[in-house]
Amino acid sequence: MFFWTFAFWTCLFGLVYVYAGYPLLAWFVGGLMDRKVQADQTSRPAARRPRVTVLIAAFNEARHIEATVRNKLAQDYPPELLDVIVISDASEDGTDAAVQGIGSPRVRLVRQEPRAGKTSALNLAMPDATGDIIVFSDANSLYAPDTVSRLVECFADGDVGYVTGRMVYKAPDGSLTGEGCSAYMRYENQLRAWETKMGSVVGVDGGVDAIRRSLYKPMRPDQLPDFVQPLRVREQGFRVVYQPEALLYEDALGATGDEYRMRVRVALRAFHALKDMAVLLDPARYGIFAWQLWSHKVLRYLAFVFQVGCLVTAWRLANQPEAMFWRGVMVAQVLFYAAAAYGHVADRAPRLAGLATYLCVLNLASAQAFVQFLRGKRQVIWKPRT
């Protein structure tokens, strides 16, 4: 029984490390290092602020695109220094007309034909971007009035090459998926704050982030831009930092199925990104950042292995005579999954059930994506969130 016992404690340690151990270490190490961002851009006169171009890739986003573009035009950044480029990925629902109907000289429409996905859309628009700083927005992303200014101010620090803001998910219908999503993002945002104190974060929110134009490198169509591009910035020796005052408001997906499909897509592209940027996993070359990448991304996406391992080993040990402890462990896990199942089917349930549901959705999606990754599947195009 030594093998099964050792396997259980190893898997449990893996789960605890991924979700609690690494964040605690990030808090501790970040407190020791305390690397600050020399952000003072908002105090500078407009004449000294950099020009900004906001890129918005859109496919069939007629419902949201006008409000999103106007939200960017209304930012409290000097209007003469901010323009918007919308890349319509062969949209068929009137997205193009909605953009053209805005009628502002600060807005340009670029049509990508045939459809080729978000990453290709960003590559296509970059030669037309005039900004020194490029801000990436989703087609349904609404910013707080000072979000662009808050992102840009961090670039006053010459070591900073990429900045991500804070996504605030709303669950207007009180759905459990939305509640779990919101709680998860609060957890991620706090972790990013601690990682910034260590030097760089290892994950960003693609709907509210910005890069120095000079550091942008074209990507393959199947690469995940809000994962690969920050890693490339770090590879070039610049910091990737979190700015919690740059706010993005976005509705959480109310249906578990919608959230699951989105997570599978993101996880699949993340696995490919980790393979492409594997050089950053070498601690001999990238030190503490390699440890962060292993802990926050590789082990996090493989947490389903630890989760399944705990269940299988506890079941195996619970079948032995005089194994009351292991039977109790097994019962605890069964109750956890029962709560997750209840959170999935119930209209209203305790918040802990919603969190259990969301955790299972994340890890099951990662498991499916990992199988697809091993089979060599790639995903380029996307559908709007519903």
C-alpha cells in the first residue's frame, strides 16, 4: 500500500501547492522583492504622453461593437492621441456597418477576408497602428473612464514592456457559473499583484492590456495572443506588470456549457503556447520567472491530474481492511463532487457549491484540451461570447 499512499499524498500536495502554496510563496517572495512600477504618466502634460492605438478584433459583434468603440473614444486620454482600429474578421451580421456608422475620424475599420481568427487580425492591423502604445480590447469590453490612462502610465517605467489591467466579471443573473468566475478572477488578480512585486506576471487579461509597439512580434494564427505576446516581451528582457486600477467590466458567462467551451479553447491554445515558449521554463536562464511559469501555468493547467489522482488513490486505499481514514477521505471527495454537480443543475445554491462547480469546469476543460493538444489539434477562429 506504500505506493498508493505515496501517490495520494503527492497528488494532494500538488493540488494544495497549485491553489494555495504557490500564491502564499508569491505573497512572501513578492513582499521581500517589492519591485515597484515607476508609474507617473498621468501627471505629465498631454504633449509628453505617448500616442495610443486601441485594437479591437471582432467577429459578428454588431450587438456590442458600437458601445465598445464609443467607450474607448470617451476615455479621459487626450483625444488627439488616441485612435481605434476595429478588425472585422469577415463579420456577416452588420458589425462593419455599425463601426462605419460611428463616423469618427479617430476610428478605422479593417476587414479581414477570409476569416482567419483574432491573432491574424491583430497581425493584420499592426502596420496601420500609429500608437507608441497598443491597447488590446475585446469587442464587448467596457472600460472605466480612466483605464487607458492607467495602463499607459505604467510605461513611464522603462523596464515595463507590457501591462494588464483588472477584469471585473459581473453575474447579473446571479448564476453560479458567474459567481464562481467572479471569485476566480478575484483570486487571479490578487496573485498577479503579488507576481508584479516579484518582477513580472505570467498571465494577462486579453481584453484590457497594452504593449509597447516596438516589442510586438507577429504570431502564428493558432497562437494565443494574450499569452504568447507577454511571454515574448519577458523574453526580450522587459517586465509584464499588473495595474489593478485599469478596470474592465465584462459579463460572466451564465451557462456552464458556454464557460466550459471557452475554457477548453483557451487551455488548448495555452498548452501550445507553453510548448512554443518552453525556453522560459528554464530556471538556469530565467530564474524566478521560470518558477512562476511552472507554478502558475504548467501545474495549474495540469491540476486535473492531481485531482483525478486523489480520487483514484483514495478509492484504492478505502477498499483495504481497517481503512476508516481513507474511507473518510473518499467520502469527503464524493461530497465535493456532489456539491459541484448540484451547483451545475440548481437555479440557486450556496456559493461554495458554485465555486466547486467552477473549479471542476476549469479542470475538466483543461483535461479535454490536454487530450486535444496531445493529438495535435489547433484552434484558430472563435465565436463571440454569449
